[in-house]
Amino acid sequence: MTVSKKLPLLYTHPIGSLPRPLVVRDLLRQRDERPNDLSVHAALDDFVRFAIRLQETAGMDVVSDGEWRRTQYIQEFLMRVGGFEACRVIEHQGEVKMSSVVVRRMPTKAPVFADDAQFLVANTERFTKFALPSPFLIAVRYWHEDYSREAYPTAQHFMDHLTEILAVEARVLAEIGIDVIQLDDPALTYYCDPNLMAGKSIHDQRLLRLWDANREVPAAVEAINRIADGLQAEVHVHSCHSVYKRQADVVGDYKPLLPRLDNLRVDRVNLEFAYPQTGDVSDLDLLPNQLQVGLGIVDVRTEQLQSVEQIAGIARAGIQRLGVHRIALNPDCGFAPDAGEPPTIDEAYQKLCRLTEAARQLRAEHSAKSSTPLWSPIFHRLLKTFHRRNKSDEIEFQSSFERPLGSPCFTPTIRLRSPTN
Ligand SMILES: [Zn+2]
């Protein structure tokens, strides 16, 4: 785990997915039906370039591939790794579905996302992000005692093997040059929902089980730590409220969860604050000291666009709590956690544009605050000293201002040099 020093203050980053237009979903289906058809892969390449350019045009500091090579953020991983079958009938948001469960031991094979990551890195000059599902999330949703015991006797055995596989995957992503690796773990947010914890009705039947935060959260954190250990990338954990068709699976602020992340060894947790019944900025008082936060300030659930002022207002409230240096800015969640979510690509673009405009205003505010009261008087004192000493020929000052690429702040650099004869 390494915090990238290159990322700018209050940098903007996507959570991962962009809405997949019908044509992209068609191409993904064709890819699955005809995996050797190069024309389908070439067409997908073009659409992924479009997803990257869209984020660049919106002004994002960090870009993803929109997850346009994935049918869905977890399903794609399960399909590529193997060992799963869609044979468990569940109810989700009033729909009866066939859910995948692990039925065979996952075969160990080459990393499954290396080609996708290489394409992303090769097709943008911006910082890059790639998301992986966390071991705990996959174990909660895809291990079931009626189907999975032959493959893995317990969910913990399954999670241990997932951790091994995902650690290799993450290391390869970092070697390819991905700047930000994110582990998606909305399952951690389940502990924030009082109704779910009390065993009351919930939108997703897979979540009707006994929960034990004291045992399960440390196990989830340990699995993430094992993946993050030694990674040469900025590592994020994303914990949202599981959006499906503009509705969340769970509700609740992060107060029950954040104190349990004391041992989490990643750089940043990406949380939701833009939508009611998710995070409250007062939750940030409980953020463990070793963690920074990706502040979710753009609502991805409703169709309505927030004003730039509303978006910036949530960020300002977060900055007041944590200071400007522990905060990055992002939408609440990805725009398409499932295959065909309602948001359009234009809605996503407009929301990202407003996010980056809010970031620009916030950086300007910070720059004005920090440069006027802090640097101005110092600079004038240095100029006076320069004048006084240079006249006596005792010492020569060279001064310059360097502006690191992407940084909103001027960093003065003063070099001292003895006079030469
Ligand atoms: Zn999410």
C-alpha cells in the first residue's frame, strides 16, 4: 500500500462503472457467445475508449474503463474465475431471480483482468482506477451451505481462497501501472442497517441470515489487508448501500461501522453522503486516523441533478470535519452496479461535470485561504531580506515558484547560494 504523492488535492475519481448503453450490453452478450470473434472485441475497445474520453472530458483526475467490459461488477469476476453456477432461486427488490453460488473449487489460473487494465493504462494520460470485488462481499452473496459445502466446507474457507486469488489479481494490476486499486465491499455497510441486523425484512433475500459483526468485520478487514499488503498503488475500499434500479438494499449512517475499521490498512474508504439515509458528515468524526476518505457528494440514485453549490456544500461540511488533505471527491457509488441500470450516459456525464466544477471551486477556495494569509507575508519578508543581504554582497538569493502538475497551490522554493568569485 502506497499513498500516491502525485494525486492532486481534492482529486476527483469515479467509483467504477458508467451506465452501459444497450449497444455495450449487446456487445458483451456477443462476446460471451463468440469469445473468439475479434470484431466484437475491437468494437468493445472503441466503446471503452469512449468511456475513458467521457470521464476525461468531464475533467476527472482519475478515470476507469467504465467497467464496460463487465456485465456486472461481481458477475464478470465469477464468470472469468469459474466454479460458480446460477442455481439458487432468490427474491431481490420484488423480482425472482437465479443467483450464482460457488459449487466447485475455483480453478487457479492467470489473472483475469490484466488485459482490461493494460488497455486502460495505454489509453489515457490520467490517473487510472480499477475495482475488484472484496472477498467478504463475494463470500456473503455466493457461498450457501445447501450448494457450496463440497467446494468449501465453510464461508471462511471460501473467503481464504478468494483472498489468495484477489491478492494476485491486485498485484498484477499494480505492476501494469494502475494508480488506484479499489476493493468493493458494500457488504460492510450491511452492519449499518438496524433493520437488517435485527433480522427484519430486506430487499435482498440473500441478506436474510444471522450477522455477527464482532466476528465477521475483523475477518473481512483481515482479508482486505492481506490483498493490500505491499501493493504499489493507492488502495481504496468502497462501501455503499448497494443500489439496484435507483433503490438501496440497505440504509443507515456509518457510525456502527467506522470504529470497527481501526485495523484496516488501506489508504482510503469511499463512502456515500449525497443521499438521505446514507452517511452523515458527523460520521467522519469516527474515521480511524490511518484512513482518508473518498467523500460521496454526487447522488447517483435520483434522476435529478444537484446544483454545483449543493455538491460543494457536502464537501465543505466534510472538509470542516477532517481538513482538506484527507478528502478526495467522488459520486456516491458507480452509476451502473448492475447490468442495465436506469441512469443514462448523459446523466452520468452531467453529474461528473458538476463534480469536477465543485472540486475546482473548492480548490480555489483552499488556495485563496492558504496563499493569502500564509504565503504572502512570508514572501514579502523574504524579498526584504533578499534586498538587504544582496546589497551587502554577503549572499545571493535565487527564488522561484514551482507549480506541480495538477496542483491548485503554489509551492514556493527558495534556494540559497553563496556568492562565487
Ligand atoms: Zn457502490
